[in-house]
Amino acid sequence: KSLLKSFETEEQVKFLVKLKDQVDTEKVAALAQEKAKAKNLSAFQTKHVTRSTVITELKANANTTQKRILDFAEKEKAKGNVSEIESFYIVNAVAIKGTKEVMEKIASFEEVEKVLLDEKRKVIQTEIDVSQQIENAIQSIEWNIDRVKAPDAWALGYDGSGVTVAIIDTGVQWDHPTLKDKYLGYNAETGEVNHEIAFFDAVNGQTAAYDDHGHGTHVTGTIVGSSPDGSNQIGVAPGAKFIAAKAIASDGYGYNSDFISAGQWVMDQGADVVNNSWGGGPGIDEFFRPMVQSWRSVGILPVFAAGNTDLFTPQEPGTVASPANYPESFAVGATDSNDELANFSLLGPSPYGELKPEVSAPGVSIRSSYPNNSFAGASGTSMAAPH
């Protein structure tokens, strides 16, 4: 409906073509692991082999099954009926900006499961309070970091060292004083910066990491942030490295196609965890499920914010947002400093009949890094997920 409505006002509209043939990544991964076991490969080698096997299979399937759609789209592009074509493999899908006639023709292809509008998702937050910048700036360990007992884990030698966390968000101010040393693209010894391995911009195509909104920088701080002098212990895992994919524009919204681009890049980079403080509404929406399943199959833990209440979604049972509500997602709800559930944190169970969220973590008045080398307080399940 929304796709057809868009054509009433626009000559060309961007739509997503999802194909019927989606790879069973769990099955592919299990076979790869069996083969690795037979060869007595180490855990590291097994992970590497599994990832490359799954990616190879996904690419091969996309190449074969998308051929007719891509050939047709290219021909129509030559005629001026199509202006954009992008092929994906993490979800077997193609994004096309074209006329209504092109869309209807593609929708009739037998290999196509569905054609839908390239809709927008939003960052999951309430509001950011910049007045919290100065307050308790000297305090070394933030209450929320202490509350999840991160310092106890550090004392046992677990501070995130050796782990790479990917953040799909609004980007990041990579050289913020609390983040710079943790950016995978920065070499502290030489001072050299390689954004190519650590940053991807699906929105504007820029090469150097940046954040024109603030949400992504705040989320990243809660994951890894700490100042070199030991102050501003705002992050749970200060020993971890981070990479960032920008899928959300300066207005706080991102297109489905940009999230898939970002998710595909994250898988290619071989992250260990991916933080997703974004989402849609409640109920079943399986568009991103093959992406989340692919992450799982290559050993990436997909962490999602459970979602916040809004005008249309009250805090009622069964409201947990998609993609957080997928069986494969690790959903996080929000609590306040009294360990009470935040009044905006959406509730389970999931539409799949599962307990959701998996955990809840501090998400009210969380102080973290913010662009221009500053700090800010923010609330939302967006702030809980990074914990």
C-alpha cells in the first residue's frame, strides 16, 4: 500500500525486492564447523573459516538468483526508467529506484517473494540532555557502569580486550578523548588513521568517521569509553576496539537499504558483537531477519534496543520492537538508578512466544560521550543496549 501511494506523487520511488530463496546460514555454518573440527582447527581458525564459508554461500546465492532482476533493471536504467540499483547478499534482496511499471514487472518475477517501499527506521531514544555535560565530569566511574558490575569484571581481567564491537548508528566522533584509543582504525603508536577498516557510511558515502547527530557517539561511549588519565569511566568494556557503520542520517532516521548495507559491512569486517540502538514498531516484521540470522551464524552477537513507548505504542505486554523481538536477537530493556523498569521500556513477550527482553540495563540519564569532545546525558533503551 505505502509503495503504491508513493508512486502517486513521485515518478520514481526506491523499493526493495526480497527474493524467495534465502540461504539457511545456520545450516551452512554447522557444516563448516564440522569440517573444521575434522581438520582439528583452532577456535580462531574455525570462526574465520565459518565466516568466509557463509559469506561465500550468501554471495553465490545472490549472484545466481538475482541475475534476471539485475539484468532487467540495467536495461531499464539505460532507458531512463531506473536511476539506482543496489544488490545485497546478507539478505537476498535488491534495492531499486524506478518507475511504477518497472516495479510491477519485477513483482511478477517468480523468484520474488515481495516488493516493498524502502522505509525509514529511527534511532531509539527519548531525549539528549546536554546540561549533564559538566555535572560529575570528574567522577571516574559512572553509576551505570558500576551498577552492571563492570569494575568487578575488569578486576578479573575481563575488560573487552581482544573483542571488536560494531555499532550501527548515526556514526561516531572517532577522536573523542574517551574513544580515540579504542577506534580500530587508529594506531596509537604511529598516530596513523585508517578509516577504511573501521568506518562505513551508508548514508552520505563519506570516508572518514563522523557523527552529525550525536546518538552514535553517545552509544559508543557506553560500550568502550574512558579517558586516558583514568577519568570518565563511561564505558563497560574499555579494552575493546570499535568499528562504526553509519545507517542513520542527521534527522535520526535511516532507510532499510542503508541498514542492510551497514549490516553486510559489519559481517565482512568480522566483528564479535553488533550494537543496534534502532528499530521499527512492535509485531512481526521479518525483513531484517535473514541479516540477523547471518550475523548469528558467523558468531556475531546481535544486540538490539527493546524499543521505547511513543504516541502509538504504550508500555503494554507484547510491544517489544522489531528486530529486537526476533528469536535470534538479544534484546535489552531499560532500568533507572533505582533498578526499576523505565516507564518507556517496551515489554515482551515476543510475537514468537519468547521471553523478551533477554536482559534490562541502565537506560535513564546515562552520561556518555557526545560530539565536539563533550558529554551529555540521555535516556532510552538505546542507552541500555550498549551495556
